[in-house]
Amino acid sequence: MTEEDDVVSPLHLTAEDRPDQPPVTAGLKDLYRDFEKALMVPLWTRIGDLMPGQPRSKAQPHLWEWKALIDLAARSGDLVPVGRGGERRAIALANPSLGGRPYATPTLWAAIQYLMPGEDAPEHRHTQNAFRFVVEGEGVWTVVEGDPVPMRRGDFLPQPGMNWHAHHNSASEPMAWIDGLDIPFQYDIEAQFFDFGRDELTEEEHATPDRSRSERLWGHPGLLPVSQLGHKEGTPLLCYRWADTDAALTDQLELEREGRPGTVGPGHALVRYTNPTTAGDVLPTIRAQFHRLVPGAETAPRRETGSSVYQVFDGSGRVTVGDFSWPVRRGDLFVVPSWQPLSIRSEASPSDSESGSLDLFQFSDAPLFSKLNLFRTHIEENA
Amino acid sequence: MTEEDDVVSPLHLTAEDRPDQPPVTAGLKDLYRDFEKALMVPLWTRIGDLMPGQPRSKAQPHLWEWKALIDLAARSGDLVPVGRGGERRAIALANPSLGGRPYATPTLWAAIQYLMPGEDAPEHRHTQNAFRFVVEGEGVWTVVEGDPVPMRRGDFLPQPGMNWHAHHNSASEPMAWIDGLDIPFQYDIEAQFFDFGRDELTEEEHATPDRSRSERLWGHPGLLPVSQLGHKEGTPLLCYRWADTDAALTDQLELEREGRPGTVGPGHALVRYTNPTTAGDVLPTIRAQFHRLVPGAETAPRRETGSSVYQVFDGSGRVTVGDFSWPVRRGDLFVVPSWQPLSIRSEASPSDSESGSLDLFQFSDAPLFSKLNLFRTHIEENA
Amino acid sequence: MTEEDDVVSPLHLTAEDRPDQPPVTAGLKDLYRDFEKALMVPLWTRIGDLMPGQPRSKAQPHLWEWKALIDLAARSGDLVPVGRGGERRAIALANPSLGGRPYATPTLWAAIQYLMPGEDAPEHRHTQNAFRFVVEGEGVWTVVEGDPVPMRRGDFLPQPGMNWHAHHNSASEPMAWIDGLDIPFQYDIEAQFFDFGRDELTEEEHATPDRSRSERLWGHPGLLPVSQLGHKEGTPLLCYRWADTDAALTDQLELEREGRPGTVGPGHALVRYTNPTTAGDVLPTIRAQFHRLVPGAETAPRRETGSSVYQVFDGSGRVTVGDFSWPVRRGDLFVVPSWQPLSIRSEASPSDSESGSLDLFQFSDAPLFSKLNLFRTHIEENA
Amino acid sequence: MTEEDDVVSPLHLTAEDRPDQPPVTAGLKDLYRDFEKALMVPLWTRIGDLMPGQPRSKAQPHLWEWKALIDLAARSGDLVPVGRGGERRAIALANPSLGGRPYATPTLWAAIQYLMPGEDAPEHRHTQNAFRFVVEGEGVWTVVEGDPVPMRRGDFLPQPGMNWHAHHNSASEPMAWIDGLDIPFQYDIEAQFFDFGRDELTEEEHATPDRSRSERLWGHPGLLPVSQLGHKEGTPLLCYRWADTDAALTDQLELEREGRPGTVGPGHALVRYTNPTTAGDVLPTIRAQFHRLVPGAETAPRRETGSSVYQVFDGSGRVTVGDFSWPVRRGDLFVVPSWQPLSIRSEASPSDSESGSLDLFQFSDAPLFSKLNLFRTHIEENA
């Protein structure tokens, strides 16, 4: 159902359009006019759009090149101040099939955020669940519930709904990163609350510690702090460091080389970020994962209900989503709509990869599907 | 954010419109043009719409009178056949603020369905969760996974996603009822699968038992059939009979008269339909409840995240939702959008009520909010 | 490991006893003596007892005839007052293999309780989970948290831990029933707390309503009272009426006759009592179920981890547990120890059954096993 | 109820013993004799023992000095072979109040296990949940489901029920460690199954890797391997390394020094070992935790339902449990019975601590209490 289709009256349907429709008699026309007056719409004229045999994505596959994004973000740094009202110097990816809305997919927001040296982004909180992922640079601390959390290349920083947060750039260089949120989803279901916080960070919040308090409490594998076990407000672990993610991926690939289980497919390591207090997805509405493909690996086309956004973290390769296919390299972002088949191939001889492989960060709306008994996947065998 | 607003370029914003926006210089105009080319949208021009202080409902409160609905449905009965392709003679309520879409609220579908004597609605299944509620009449059996379930006034019949189902009218009169589904929600998140079933029901499925097999297995209070405890596919109890609902409401009000806990407010009984295998909401995405207000009772204005549709089952009174207020009587359907305050007042001396009270059936999208840590309510105290 | 075996020193083991033991040299004897002094016990001398290949039940199968129990209980009614200190006129079944302890099985207490006309049993509460089941008679109300609950033939009345409770006999006849508790289990793990309540019931608590407040709130199938959904202290439904249990069993057997799923085996209906707020077992440590076998039905021998106590409610037949076998009739109680095979055969032409079948009430410690990943069953195919 | 008390007949009770008992008439004596014949025991003569006001521990507080344990274990190394039948060279702590049974507490087994250079302990599996904790030494690998896991000072190694396991000592020195299991609990409830495995380890299983495969898959904080998420058989993380535990404790104490939450009491850090797939206790029946007290710290007396065993890992101090009090040092093991108050004081100037503090490993049966709604704690304020 496109936006235009939404306002097509059943009066304009003809037998050619819809062979399964009743013959358009004068009586039927009257009935359809009376339906419109009564604010009623018959199912039989719309069922194919509303209830298709399988998901038809409103969004389309699309790729944004990192170079373009970072250049435009940098220009914003010069022209657009950060402060109360606008709140953040963030620029969203607008899927070309979603009518100009700032939505990467029907449920997910993805943006590049940019903070100049010495700048603060003011404190606020909202029901929208968020995270940050850093593809390059460092120098910014996100301050969550008063706890300054450093952000560096490869770090994943979840931000559960209704946590107070601000950011400060304490370095001499600008810094960019990506934000992911469930803004479109919460806009659709109308769940949003938003509160402005204090306009200024305290001296203590301007600190630049190497590790957050959150990590010191919650960042030890399998070990939980007994004093904090009553914690209930979303994940308490506010940073997943790159060194840990890198080690987990490396271990999976080594296990595969030893002939042991570990990878999800040949040459394909995959870890999921989880909330240490539940072992479930890191945010109530967002799944976040990290993929590594060894040189020359290729994944079988795989469909999944729900939509994803990927960012290439390292290396290069080729990505195919439904009818689209693009070469990709560091920083590029692309969208995989619901039920569109995705396959990824890594460069056989990457010259641009620290890990020697193709590394991708992924986030999706999979928890919606899992929690509501709607999750499905399908791998195409003979692709 | 209206549909129109969706396509407003930040280029057209002026300082008057948005005092918190940066001054519109030539450089900024260039930047905004380049954003558009790059399929990017700045947050700072849109944050107020996307992340409001509290939910702003896209839907509006609206009332459909039952008499109009049933008359139009009856006309459809004469003009529109039921069969494969159109699948059902169902006509949806289209909220006047949702652009002609057949949506009662942003997440919920509500329709009147109509079946003529001797008609069958063909078998299909879909991921959309559904239910039927009967405000008047009888004579139709809904056949779920081969089990014929009779439908009569006051009965609530859940239909979990991917259950095969058909209907047959075995009476000499037409019958109407309402259908509720999560069609808009599944359309938004793109979760839908749909399969056509057999075109004809068997003789066995055309049976007209007084009770379904489902009720015989699962309809005994607190008593579960050990042989079926592995059941996992949505609620196995396919009918909640009116006699039980009526008794539960009567009991709550009698307890209140004895000075005991039971009601949710003075003269206000409320029961929730639940899945006997989980004790949770009867469908993964839909909450269903039944209210009874004694004559002259009035509820305090109450806000809730998420949207509801109500149908008056019996009695009469007045309903106020935000800025809207209507008298209501048997069969009328009305919409309560997210976070709009609702209050209900029952007629002091109802002449038209079997129970002597105002009885209302309600369904909502509350499970989405509960499962995703987004549920909130607020009761206005001094209203 | 019998009680005697507990105190056998490894010094007394000989090579004949234990061919897998080390040769008993002077050095070994010294070592074993020094172990004893140091309060140490070697695993290798005890592993066979402590860690057997499969459970070896300390309890033995045993049958108590109802006639003997009721006669002795009646004599107690004349000789033993009910009051504070002794608390209840309850006489426990003492398994002949458990050293005179008042334990039916290693984890379960089963007793006959007896209350004379006009008597009250004083109020108390305890962490032990309890229930009452009525095989015959009526006239007693159990008063739980101030709510008088009538007790009649066939009713099952759970009593979650730490609910205040008392009983009163308001009839002109004595009444007997069985109590089941987890006294031995809580004694073993040392979880017990006990508080005395008020010595006298109020006039209101002496009431004799036909239904408890609990049933009026929680006894409607699939319908929960929204005002009470925060309830967390064990099951809120304090009575499962015989009429409902009987109907559920009848329905399962009718479904079987129609060729539909429903029974657990040929001619064998089985329902489980569950907590309506969780859909799980009715008590945290006790599972309660009700069986009905049509005339001439016989169950395949079945083993289950954990122990059960059964009471024949109606009809007659023969029960085999391991090496024991008894004819059974109304009121008889028998014990099935852990992992002992049980089979039940109903009389082909029962003259003494209201339902025409063999009806049995069962309770067990299965929730311990289910919650701790220890539950196993095995059905012997060629028995 | 002591063991002796178990066999006291109510016939021997006198009015002096039990003022709340009925007068001992000839009729009552007859009744009590007939109870005995009928295998029945009246509650009123036993209620005080069976249902005390609060838990009365059958076990007593006791301390075993490490030096004595290790010396006796070493003597066993010379005299007792390890092999099929005896299975393990493990010597259990026998609580002095538990009648010579090899039980540290009513539910928990604690033993020292000892393996000579070059020895293998043969493969088996059992329903009993187990773990190993290493207070000193290294050189042994425990081989779990074919995965060799190194054991070194400070490591905690859980062993979920029904995992195949064996051990091999590949070093030139003997090694000792402690084993904890739920043997007494499973003996009481009769849940035990035990299977012998292969008599010989393969060459691959004799490997001596620095890290287990388990740790490589599951040992990364908050990061789960997507390929293994279906894992259901107890915790898949088979080793919690000392370096992580030490860092977590150090972090908590540093946070306390900064005025931040983290410790459970002044100078008292506490971490819990958890299953990364559930965030719950590391084993279904056993909780494991690690405490660190800074020099001079003292905990308030604290009661908890259920029993614990502690081992001093480092440093020295004084421990008080109920009426018992002992100085403690590295390796000492002590028992805290149910509901007995425990307080721990660390040496003000420890000369013998690597961390500068008093470090203690603890395991308990708390999951039983938590899962069955029986867990309680109480801290004495004015102690």
C-alpha cells in the first residue's frame, strides 16, 4: 500500500484492476459512497495490500556512503550550533521510499551525530531507546545518569529509554558517530515522552575517565554486583568496548578453524550485545550485533522479518539486498528491509582492514518480532 | 507530524516558525539542499514533531453509531458476495484523521463483519492476531483449526495468529459481529504472512455444536488438561462465554457493595480476558477487557499509552475523550487515541439495559507497551 | 543409604563388601581414623549410596485404608481438644520406611484432619504450603486472610505459604478431610517460619457463605479482575469446586470418545490445578492433579522423579507401585515414591462410583523437580 | 527434631514435657497405640519440632582448617588410587551435627579433591550440580563434554548436572581443590541419576590449552555467540577466571572510595557468578559468590534462609556464626547454617593477603529458596 493508494476510493476500482471484486453496479457505487460518508472501508477492496502473502517492504534497500555523510556533518559543525531546542547536531538517513521522512526503515532511525571540540549537547531524556556506535575517532564522553562514558572506535553504547543523558567533546578535534533509535516505531504506536534536563553539565560530569562507572560495576563477564541486583531500568551496562567485541569474533573464527562450533556460517562470526541483567537483547526494541567475515567469505541469502541497518566497520566487500547490490567500505551504511534477502561477500584480499576481514555492525527491530511471536527467518539454499 | 508535514523541507522553515533554529543563511540553504540530495534530514528541524513531550495522537476520538454500521453491512449482504479473494464481508472503521486508511487507530483494525444465512467465509490463516465480539445475534460458527465455535451475544472469540479459520452461518437470519485485528501494526512493522486454505469446509466442520472442543479442554477455571500442556501457539481457549463474563462483573460489584476489594473504581467493574496457558493477555498484541458501570457511575479521566476501541454492549451513557463527547448506546463503537483522557458516565436510569448497567467491551494495543517497557497511565484527580 | 548405613565407618568396609575399594592396609586404617577425627568422609566409600544410577526411594509404597483413618480420627475427636499449641486435630500418615517420622514421603506430609461441630481451629500462618481436599462431608469453612471458604466433597482448597488461616465447623456433624503440606521438605532445607494469629475468629469470619470472596474474584475461566492484578502472594484462588473438576474430566473423556485429543491415555482423563495468575502449579512446591479412569481402563506403568500421594475419590480398582499391589476403594490413600513405576486399573463394573469411573486425587512434589531442571518421566512400553 | 526425637512415641510425652498436650488418660494411650499400629502420627505432639517459629538448623557452625585438610588429602594421594568405582579422590566435610553423614550442611556437599601428577579421574555424569574452586595450585584440566578447562588459583568452575566430565593432572605436582555439589539435596528429594562414561580420555581431551572452548565462546562480557543461542543445558560458561573476579571486586571498592554505589556494605565488595544465558544463578540449585573485605572492615550480623559454605581465599580475620567464633586464614572452610547470624571481620593489618584484604568464596543453596518463594534475609541493626 503506497501513500497514494491509501486515498484511492473503492469507487475507482474496476473489474480489470481487481478480478475478485464484485461487479460495479449502481447499487454498489451508492454503497461505496455511503461507506465513505460513514467513515468505513471494505476489506475486500484492500485485503491484498493490507494482508499480503509475505511482507512487502515500504522501505527500499539503500546505501549511504560514509564519505558523503561525514562531509555534510562537518559542514553542519560550522553552520549549526548545538543547544537547547534542537538538542543534537544529528542528521538522519531518510530512506528514499519513505516519503521524505527521516526514517532509515519503517521502525528505525539512524543518524550521524557530530560534536565540535569543547561542545556540550544538553541533557534530556526520552522513552525512545537509543544507542551510539563509533566507527572512527574519539574524544567525546556521553554522560548517562551522571556517569561519563568514553566513546572510541568500535565501542557500542546503549542508551535505554528515560535515562538522562548529555554529551561533551573534551578533545581538540570534532567527533562523529552514529545514533540508532526507535523513533519511527514509537512515533507509530505513540509511546513518546520527552523531558528537558539541566542546561549545564557539572564539573564532575565533565570528567574524562578511561572507564565509566557502569563498566566498572557491570562489565565483568558473568559477574554481577550483588548490591545492584534490584536494577530494573534497562541495561545497566552502558558501553561494550571494542577490545571485547574483537576478541569474541576472533575466538569464534579460531574455533571454526579448529573444527569446533562457534560461527553462524563458514567464515562468518557473529556476536549479539545483551543486557547482563536479563541475557536478552540489549534494548527493549532494538537488537544489536556485530559480524565478521573472513576474506572471500560469502553468506547465503537470508530473509528475516523486520528491518536492519548495517554499518561497515572495517574492510570492504559487496552487499546484495533483494534487487540491489553495492560495493561497500569502511563507514558505509545500508538498509535491509523486512523479508528482503541479504547476502554479504567480503573482499578476498582486503588492503583496508585492521582485522584482515570485513567487519559490520548491525542493528534491527528484531525484539519486536521476538516478543510478539512474529519472528521468522529463511535461508535460501540454492542461491 | 501530519502527512503533509512529512515532506516539508527544512529549507522552508523560517526563524518565525522555529525560534530555536539556526539563522537561515545562504550557507545553511546550501547545506539543506545537499542534505536532500544525500537523503538526509536534520534532527533539529524535526525533533518537536518526532519526539514530543507526550504522545500526540494521529488518530482522533470518533464515534460510529451501530445503527449506521449495521444498515450498511446489511446492504453489503445483498450486493457483495463472500468468497475467495475478498475473503470476508468485513467493513472497517476508518478514523477520520488517518487519511482514509481503514484503521480505527494507528495500530488497530475494527470492522463489522456480516454473513448471510447459509454462507461460508473461506478458510485462511495469517500472522495478524484477531478476535470476534458479538453484540447481537447468533447462528454463526467460526471454525478454528477444524473446531466449530458457536458465536452468540456477549461472546468474545480470540483468534491467535496463524490459526486456520473459516466461518459458516447455519441459521436462517444474517448475523453481524465485530472483528478486531492488529492489521495496521503488522503493516507498519511488516510482519505479515497470509495463506489461503481449503475452499470448502467439511461436513464435520459444518457442525453446530453448543460448545467448541476448545472450551471443553480449556474452559474450566484453573484446571488445565495435562495432555495438552505443551500447547504453544497462542491461546488455546477460543471462546469466552457471556455467562462467565456477566457473572464475573456481577461478582465484583457485589463485593464492592459488601465493602470488599474487587472493582477498579466506584461502581466500575473490570475484567481482562487472559490466555489460560500464560495468565497474560489473550493475544500477543491485543488486550481485551470488559467494563460494567452501575447506573449513575462516572469514571475519573484516565490517560493510557496506546489506543483503544470500545463497543457499548448494553445500556447507555455519555463518553468523553479529550475534546470530544458523545451520548452512547448499544452497539456504538468509539476510539480512544493514545494518551487522550477518557471518562465514561452511565445513565442514571437506563431503560435499555439487560444488566441494569452500562456495559462496554474494550480492546487495545496495551501488550505492545507492556512488553516493551513503554506502558504508562495517569488518572486526573481533580477532574 | 539407610539411617544405619549413615554411621558405618569406612573402617568397617571389607574387600568383600566393596570390590572397588582400596586394600585395607594399616596405613589406610590410620588414614580413615584420622578422617573421622577431622570430620571428613571419603567419597569413594559412599558414592554408590549417595549417587546411585537412578533414584532409590527411602520411602516405600504403602496404602492406608480410609475406614481405619476415619475411625481413629473420630476417636481423636472425643479425646483431644483443638486449640492453641496443638493447633490442629490432624493425624499424619507415617511411611513405614521413614523411621517413625510423620512423613508420607521424604518431602510430603499427608494427614487426616477432623473438626467437631461448633469447633474452631485457631488462626496461624506458616511458610509451609498447604492444601485441603475433601473426600466426604461438608460443614467446615476454612477462613483464609479473613475470607470464609466452604469445604465440600470434591473441593480442592490450596493454602499458599504465609496466608493467615483458621477453620470453623458450623454444622451439626463432625467433618474430616485431608491436608497436604511440604512440611518434610521445608524441614530438610530449613525454610520454616510460623506465626500464631488471633485466638478467636470474628463474627464476620464465622459466616457461612456459599462461595468465598476469592472465588468471586478469581474463579471465572480466563477472566482476571483488573483491580487485583498486582496480587503476588501465591495463588489467590482458594477453592476449586468439584463441579468444575468433574465437568473438565467428563469433557476430556467425551472428546476421547469422539476421537479427539484430550485424555493422557486410553480412558484416562487428567486435569492439573493451576494458579490463575501464573498458569503454573497451584503451589510453589506442590503439584495437584485429578485423574479419572473409565471402567476397565489400565494405565501403563509410569515412573516419575519425585513422590506422590493419591487418594481414591470414587470407584474402586487396583493399584500397583513397584513390588506392591492393592485393591483400592473410596478414601484410601497410597504413596508412590520417586521413580517407582505406578499403574492403576479401574474396576470393570464399579457399583460404588458416582461418576461410574475410578476417580483419584493426586498431589506431588513435582514443582521442585520442574523448577530445578530435575524432572524426568518414563513410561514402560511393554508392561 | 533430632534423629532420636524421630522415634519418640507420643505415648512417652507427659504433661510436664508438653503443657499444651491433652491429659494422658487410658483412652488416649489406647488411641496413641492404635495410631502407631496404623502408621499414623498426631500433629499436636510434634508441631513445635516440625513447624518452628523460625528455622532451627540441624547442622552446626563448624570450621575446618585448610592445613589439616590438605595434609589428609595428600596422604590419600599415596594410599588410595583414583579409578572407576570410587570415581574421585574426594574427601567430604562432615558436619558434626549431621550424624556422621558426609554433608557440610543439610543440602550441600563440600569436599577436597586431590589428583596426583599424571593421574586421570574417569569420565561420568550425574544430575547433581557441581563446581570446583581452586584456592591454590594449578596443573589440572577438567574435561567437560570434551572441552579441557584449565584450573588455577582463584578460578571458579561450574559443572551443570548431566554434563560428562573427567579430570587430568598434566603437571609434575599434585593438585588439590574444593568441590561443591547438591548431593544431600538430591539425596533427600530423590532426583539422582548417574552414568559412567568412557574409561580413557582421548589425546585431544588430554590437551592443556590456556583457555577452554567454553570461555572462548561465552566469556566475553555482554556478548553472546549467536550460533549457540539455543543452548539450554545449564550454564555454558565453564570457567570464571580469577583475574575477572579480582578486577570486579577492585572496581567495587574503588567506586566506594569515590562515594559511588557498588559495595554491599562499608568496605565489603560482593560479586555473584551468573549463567550468561539467563543472568540467573550459575547453577539451578547452587548460588556462588565472592566477597572481599578491606582491612579492618566488619559486616553486620546477617541471617539468611538456607545454608552456606565459605572458603577463605586470601588474608585473615575472624568469623562469628551464631554462638561460634573462629580466627580464619587462607584455605579454611566454614559452614553457616540456615538463619544463623554471620559476621565477618577482616584483619586490620594483614600480612598474608595478595589483595591486601580478606577474600572469601561462598556457595549456598539460595536458588532453592528464591525459586520456591522461600528466601528471606535479616540484618541485625544494633549488633
